[in-house]
Amino acid sequence: MSQARSVYHFNSVIVREPSRSVVNGLRADDRGNPTFEGVKAEHDAYIAAMRDAGVEVTVLPALEAFPDSIFVEDPALVFTEGAILLRPGAVSRVGETAEITPTLRDMFETVLDLPTPGFADGGDVLTTPKSVMIGLSARTDKVGAEALSACIAKLGRKAEIVATPEGVLHFKTDCSLLDDESVLSTARLARSGVFKEFKQIIIPEGEEPAANALRVNDVVMVGSDFPRTIEMLDKLGYKVVPMKTTEIGKIDAGLSCMSLRWYRNGR
Ligand code: CIR
């Protein structure tokens, strides 16, 4: 693993335009459909924020057949060393992997397939300087996590399989990396002890969805619906960029879900 470059130093991201069908995206609790226009506006702002953070953005076209395909983080995992094609744990999302494969084969020399059987979603993977953490969840099972660990090892990184709190969609629904030593975590995830080796910044009670923040280069993107989290991070000296996530939040998504991020050598 490179010591010189932080794991949140990116120069490339892939995103996918939302489809009109995004209004039918999966969700655990129904708080009403998001509007297409609202999701599109949040996505456009996300692309602009990525560019402002100094990243080259590849924008893929919408896929009407896959309502959740805007969340490109889930069907693949990318590192400077190569890409891994995953197998999403939700039946309606399995086909998203084949859709993103040609782009990844174009952009990466090394592309690994997650061996069968088993499932793994990218939303369950938190890359830190110490390890690549894989959270077991309703979307990522033990077989999938072990197969993914082996792929990660092939790319020269160390994986660690951990638990996701019961009822939480993805491991990263409840946490994000803030810098080389610090994580932002919900209290329920922190209680499990997975972040013992980190400085833990705990989300204020009632703002749990803010835990899916996103560090990109020198900024931390945080949902604008979470003022106490924004104020806390601001006081700690982070350069916070508030991002609207109200509409995507209705289909259980946050800021990491909408991109695949990596440092591409030679750019
Ligand atoms: C799903 O349930 O799959 C989508 N509605 C939300 C996916 C969010 N993705 C992520 O956290 N990586």
C-alpha cells in the first residue's frame, strides 16, 4: 500500500446519471418516492462538487432497467491497482455489474471477478490506511466477503471482515473515513468496537444518516440536512462541503454511493 498518498486522494471518479425509474429505487422504509428532478439536481451538484475537489468525472448514461444504478459504488470496487467486479446482494441490482464492466475494462489494466458463490456490495467496503474493511450485511454475505478479501489481497491490499449493525443497509451507511487516523461513525457502529484503532468522531443523536459522508482530497462532503454534524466537523477543522441528499435519502442512499473513486496513475 502506498504510504505517500492518502487513501482519500483521488483524481478519477465514475458516476452514472439517474434514470427516470430512480423513483422506484429500493428502500427499507417507505417515506414516499423521491422525485426524478430532485435526484437529478442532487446528482448534478455532486458531479460539480467532485470537479471542484479536483477530480476528473466520467459520467455514464442512465439505465432505465435498473432504478438503483445511479449508485455505482455497489456493483464494483476500485483501487489504483485494479478493479473488482462485485455481485450485488439485491436481486434487482445484480445486472448492474455487467453494465459497468466495459467501462472498467477500458479504464483498468487489472479487472478481477468476484468468484462465485456469494454476494458483496461496494457500500459495505470502507478503505482505510490500515485495511480494507468489509462489513457483513444483508447485501454482503460471509462467502462473498471472503471471496472479496482474496481479490483484495491479489491487488496487494489487506482486507478485514467486520460486522454491520443489525438493520443497517451497508457498513458505510454508518461510517466514513475523515482522514488517515479518524473515522466518522454512528454510536451504534462505534459500540461494536470495529474502530478501536481510529480516532472516532461520533454522529450527534438523531443525525445518523450523516455518517455516510465522503472525504475527497481536502474536502469532506456532508449531507446538508445534518447541521449538527456539519458544525461539529467544521469546529474540528475539516473543510466541509454541505450537499443536498434529501431525495436520494428516501431510497437509503448517501454520498459515497454515487461514485467509484480512485487515484489513476499517469493522469
Ligand atoms: C439500495 O437499496 O440498493 C439503494 N436504494 C441504495 C444504495 C445505497 N448504496 C450505498 O450505500 N453504497
